[in-house]
Amino acid sequence: MNTIGKQVRLGLNGDEAVAYAAYHADVDVISAYPITPQTIIVERLSEFVYNGELDAEFIAVESEHSALSAAVGASLAGARTFTATASQGLALMYEILYIASSLRTSIVMALGNRAFSAPINIHCSHDDAYAARDAGWIQFFAENVQEAYDLTLIAFKVSEDKKVLFPSIVNLDGFILTHSVEPLTIFEDKKEIKEFLPDREAVNKIDPSNPITYGPLALPDYYMEIKKQQAEAFNSTPARIKEVFSEYEEFSGRSYSPLKKLYVDDADIVFVVLGSTAGTMRTMVKKWRKNGEKVGVLSLTLYRPFPSREVAEALKDVDTIVVMDRSYSFGSPGGQLYMDVAAALNKYGRYNRLINAIYGLGGRDFTPEMAEDMLHATKDPSIREIWVGVRG
Amino acid sequence: MIEVRWHGRGGQGTVTSSQLLANAAIYEGKYAIHIPEFGPERRGAPVRSYTRISDEVIEIRYGVINPDIVVVIDPTLLAYKDIILAGLKEDSIIIFNHTDPSNAKPLEGYESYAVDAYHIAMEIIGRPIYNTAMIGALVGVTGIVRLESLEEAVRKRFSGVLADINIKAVRRGAKEVIKVE
Amino acid sequence: MSRIRRLNEIPREELFTSGHSLCAGCGIPPMVKMALKAIDGDKVVVNATCCLEVATTLYPHTSWLVPWVHNAFENAAATASGIESAMKVLLRKRDGKKYKIIVFGGDGGTFDIGLQSLSGALERGHNFLYVCYDNEAYMNTGIQRSGGTPLGAATTTSPAGRVIPGKPENKKNLMDIVIAHRVPYAATINPAYPTDMWNKFAKASEFLDKNEGPIFFHYYSPCPVGWRMDTSLSIEAARLAVQTRLWPVYEVDHGKIVINIRVNKPKPIEEYLKIQGRFRHLLKPENKEVVERLKRYIESNWNRLLKLAELGSIY
Amino acid sequence: MSSWPVKWEELPIGGVVDKPGNSLEVKTGSWRALKPVIDLDKCIKCLLCWVYCPDNAIIRRDDDYVEVDYEYCKGCGICAHECPTKAIDMVEEGGE
């Protein structure tokens, strides 16, 4: 593989990796509020700015609501714009999430996935990512620190693309990725990235010589057409996202695709998972394969837009699908990822047996023993939902 | 793959130790992961941290359950055997901080090593910060990374005088650690 | 833009057009069109959710001839912070253009739900002008009381009830809150005094040129519908508010307070109250005590301002 | 909305309005019950009505005398009330 940018291998935690990516993207405006487990990101970026290494405006806002509000303003004004948050912070931004995507901004947000209160908890659940799932943001899930770095750079390129123009969230599991140090390869300097990610050329940006009215009031006579247009545009983004994946591969030597499969093609049982647990599941599946179990793992790098066709295609002939949700959707037919997978299969005429596994809430460590519990559950045809690793 | 579990108290550099070890391994071209365990801990509370080192990609992301090596940074934690010995395998080794290593006893029959990190820290750093001497001891006993790699990691983490004295502590820890019989 | 003494010095060109759906007699447009003229050069407007926002941008129409941004209700100051930061960094790094940022928010969006984002932006010192047009209730949703609603006023959530005759609390002193941030320049403006208003906008424009923001204006914005008065009385009410000393017209320039309209012989507050349906119940004998409270409030407010104006600088 | 598209494919992206000032297409004069009539003999060119009109419905002529733009005038009566020489009368629509 021909790599263009000069790269170095070093050890960073996930937050530092994201901060480096934003720094290497030569971001113009950072608008953020501290919240565990994301805080390291904004601390590192503050250092880059305060030490004069990054020419950017760091808006140290007074709340996450204002963090995203200011980011919307900055993005509309043409700046490459970054923010980061987690959990309650994302919840406080919620109102503006929809506005940011509907106004077709190009904000990139790192989300250090963390459980919602109460009880207050600082560790990993996917509550926050799921809460944003309908908001019109492209969502990537990083499995490791390398991916957190790469996907942040990819997210800028995707979100600012004239064929896309939707904001992105890069999810990284709180503590498991945000605070763990791993080896990764990053570009040596922000200069190295320019060829892949040139300065932003904003479309329809705020400009006194072109007075546009952003965010008007639209009533029933037009609202639906505006939403239909947004829906069509959003749903067509994966084509461009895949192209950007390829461009990044050419540039960095690291390849990405909307979903990752291990042994899925001939599997009887497939585990579907998001985030850092994918690696643990691959390790388990390799072990089980040696025992003759026909098992596989499917993990999603692209969570929104949900790659329905690819997921249905990959899973259509699988007997039992275990969909792992690191969150609970109270009162709904299943967890959030479970509903996505079920709907995707249904859309393509498949009615496989699905089991919903709820795991790892609030940072409960997902251990090999819990993986064994899930495999065991697949043997009992009556089981449709299990909470793995819960006492009682 | 080698799995290390660190025991210390908040403020003693338990997390930093694990991080330095992982970084040292990464500088050698190995794969490594440092996993801190975070709670609401404040200065003084018992904390754990984990390091995995391997020649192959590490994909698992859970905390270390069955460590090959346990490092006890704070000597007072030795009293909590159920915590220190949890999940140990028959051939796991324990490296602990002890003010009188030659009179120390192996822990519950496990292969044990002791180093007087307290005095090393007080003599070199002037404050009871034991962690760099303890990482030195770990490397001295096991050789899982080269001492030079660890020193590189220390130098990148600290600057100036702080780096120098911590490297001194690492070297003394590596040299002075002894097997407890 | 230069200061004026006569209204014929105001340029003709409008940047805020007709065809909007603000109510007949609305007090907001006289201020908005003046702001857009007196703040010279390129400019961008940020608008909180409010009457002005919904009535001037009913899709697919807009009454604005300048770039105009609406994000949400409580975040106009934060949105402006982002735009201003982007403008600054793009001027340094790339092909940026310089423009002045004017924020418009109502009393609900400023006194209440938007106070936090306003405070944050004022503390961070972004270079913009924020104008709170205060029509003293949530008029956009149909006249509910806000932190800007004055004592005794009847709204749909502080009705003139048999037991509680209108809003029991005094109006929040927004200017004091703003001044606590040590903003370089803050002023109250009133449509009955258009020359004063113009000259303050012109002064604001100069401060913005010198990156000496943030600047804050508190505008008295008559609302015939919400105040239940004849549409022709908007300016009359505004004038009476000043002449009864209820609405002092003053400015705080780098800490120095100047009362711009000296009211030596105040008119009785009853003259102000009687033309507005929202206060009519106060004129009944059983509500005399409320009027007395209002009078005490006006007097203490005015006297305090006089004392502050005697100080060299309150910063 | 003379020229504004109606199909979703044709709308400007992001729900923006990219025709500045196009609310001029909305003739708010139809809201009016009473209409202002100006007696220019009494007009002293103070321009208060021009400054106060919420609807830019007072046209300021080159000579600084004023006229009413009945396409947009909502008939609020501020101009008549504020006119220092009582040069403006509010009369019923259709009457003069």
C-alpha cells in the first residue's frame, strides 16, 4: 500500500488520539464543555491552542447546550468545527442535534460513550449514541484507539463533503477506549493531512455579500418537503462515505468499511455488536470455532445511516442472531441495535431468530464468561432476551 | 501475552505505572494496552490498573482477570490478600514494595519479589512516590520490556529533572529487587 | 455611522423589508430597522426564537436583506459566539471577511431561558451587540408572564385573579445582571426617543469596529396585543414609560452611568397604567396597594440610578 | 411565492431562504381596517411617521415629504397618533 502521509507509531489513549485527529485536521473552532470521559480531548486541544501549535478559536462555553449552539454558528460561518461530549452533555445538546443536521452543518463531535443518569455513572453505555440515532447525524463507532483517530479524520472529510453536508459523531467507548493506552499510527503533523483533508470550502456559508436566511419558520405547507429532502440526502450519504473510506485507505494504508465481518458467511450463530466489545467477541468466536461452533461476529463501523442492506445481506441465512445492546430501551420491543437489525432483516423479507443481549451497562466489564453465557443462551430456543452479567 | 495487574492507592501513580509499561512495550514495536480502572477514587483510595503486552494485536478489552504478574505499589495493601491474590494462576508472580526486602516472606506460596521502593523514592525523589521504582523492579525481575524502553517512556512522560530522578528510581528498582524466599 | 440630531439624517435604504407578519402597531420594527442602518458596514443578524423570528421568516419568505441566523430559543448568544469565533479565526487563517454581529432576542429568550448562554457569552467577551427587545411577556406563545413582566401586569399565566391581581413579583433587573459582567457598553433604548436610540447604535457600531464588544441594549418594545391597548398607542406607551420614570433611559459606558433622558417632573404612573388593559385592574380601589408598591419600586430604582450616575465609574 | 419551488427536490438545501427580502411578495395591506391619509399641507417633514412605521409603509420622498404605501400598511395608526401636526387621519377603508 502506498501511503502518502508520513506516519509515526506511538501509544495514546482514545481521547488523546481524537484530540490529535482534530489537531491534525487543523480545526478552526472548538466549542466544548468538560465532561468525563471526554475531558482529556478538550484539555489536549486547549494545550495545542494555548501553546500556539494550533491556530483555532477554543470557545470554552458554559454548557453543552451552548457548546453545540456555538458549533452550529461556527460551522455555518464556514469554520471547520469540532466538539466533544458524553452522556448528560449529549442529552443537554439534544435540542440542537436536530437543528445542526437540519441546517446541514459539518460539525464533527467525539462522543465518549457513557451511561445516562440516574444513578449517575461515568462509565460506558451506549445510551448517548442511541439517543442521537434519529437526529440526522452520521455516526461512526470506533473499536480501538486507532479507529478513534482515523474515524475522526474521516468524519471531517465526510461531513464537509458537498455531497454530504451532515454533522458526524465519532463514538468511542468511555474509559475502555477514552482512557486506555494502545499503540496506534498517526500522521506526523497536520501538514501531512492536507492532501486528504484540505481546508474547508464551505457551501452557503454566512457571507454578507450573499444574505441567506438560515433557520426560518416553515409551517405545514413546506415542512414536509424540507424533511423529505433532508431524508433523501441523509440516506444517500453512505455512497460517499465508502468513497472516503477508500480515499483514506489509499492515503493511510488502513482500510475501513461500514461493517466488519468475521466468519459470518457460513455461521449458524452471529453476534452483532458496536464499539470496543467487537474485539473481545472476535477473540471468543475464534476460540469457539476451534470447538466446532459455527459462530461469527458482525460489528458496525457505520451506525448511522444504518447499513440495512449490507446487514440484511450478511445475516440473511444465519439461524440465530444475537444482537448486543449496551443500553436498554424501556418498553420497546428490544434494544436499539436489536430493533435496527430486526427491521433491516424484515425489510428484505427475512425473519431470523433474534436474541437481544443486554450487556455492559454503566461500564460493567464484558468478560469471556459473559460471552459464554450468550453462546449458551443460543442453545435454548425459548430465550429471546438476556441480560448478561447481571446478578439476580 | 503477558497480563499485569497493578495495586496502589490514588495519588501513587498506579495508573501512570501501567501506562509507562504499555508505552515502553509500544516503543519496542510490541502490542500493548493499558487499562485504568476508574471509580470515584480520590487520593488514598485503593486503585487498580492493568497492562497487557503481546507480540500480536490485542483485541480483548476487558480488565485483567487472571494476571501473570501482580505489582503491589503500596505496601499496606498486602494486608488485603483477597484483593491482591484474586484470580492468580499457579505460576503467577507477585512483586511488592517492602521496607525490609531481605526479611520479607513470599505471599501464600506465590513466587514473590520485593523491593524497598519507599527508601528508593525518599532518597531520590524526596517524596513517597513509589511507582517508578516498582516498574523498575517489574522490568528487573521479568524483562518483559527492555530497561531502555522504559526509560524512554519515562523521559517522554516527564521532563527535565523529574525525568532524571524517575529514571534513577527505575534503575535502582530494577537493580535492588530481590526474590523473596 | 455618524451621530444625528435630526431624523432626516437617517439613510433611506432599508435592510428589513415590508411583508413581515408582525402585528399591526408592533414596537419591534422601528428598533430593528434603525439598528440595521446605524450599525454600518457588513453585518450578520442572529435571532433567538421569538415574535421577530417567526414573523419575519415565514418560509419561503424573509424580510431580511442581511445574513440572518436562527438556531433555537435559548442559545442566540451562544450561536453568535460561534459565528464570531469562526469569523475571527477565518480572518487569520484563510479567506475570512469581517462583519458585525447583531443579536435580537425577546425578554423570554434573554431574561429567562437564554440568560445562561447570554451570561457565558458576555463573560467570554465576544465582539457582538445583543439587543433584548422587551415586550414584557411571552408574546409569541400568547402572553405568558416572563422575568421581564412588571409587577401587577395581567398575563395568561399571571391573570388579574380574584385573589392575586396580576404578577406578584417585580421585573428582573436585566441591566444590572449585564453590567455585573463589566461589559464595555450597555444601554437602555426606547422608541419614543429615536435620536437617542440612533446615536447609541452608532456608538455601538464604533465599539464593534474596535472589537470592543460585547455590547448590550435593553429595548422597550411596546406590544399592543399583549398589553391590550390600541395599536396606535405603542409609541405613546413608550413615551409614558420614560416620563413616569418607570423606564429610565441610560447608558453605562465602561462603567460610567449617564441618564440620557432626565425626567425632572415625572407623570403619575396611573397615566401609563390606564391606557393598557394589562394594568386596568390595578386602578380598582382594592388593588391600590399594588400601585403603591409599583410607585415605591419606581422611586427606589430612579434614586439608585441617580446615585450610581454620580459615581465616576461603577466598574 | 411567485417563483418558489414546491417539490422537495427543488428546494434550497438546509431549509434556507436564499431570496433576501422576498417578503415584499406578501402584501400585508389586506390586514387593514382603517387607512392613514396624509394632508401634505400640514406635513413638516419631521419623519417621525417614517421612523415609527412597523411596516415600512411610509414612503419618504426625495423632498422628505411622506406618502403611504397601501400595499403594506396594516393600519395600526401609529403615524396618525404620533404626527405632531395632526397631518394624518385614519379613515375607514373605502372612505376618504
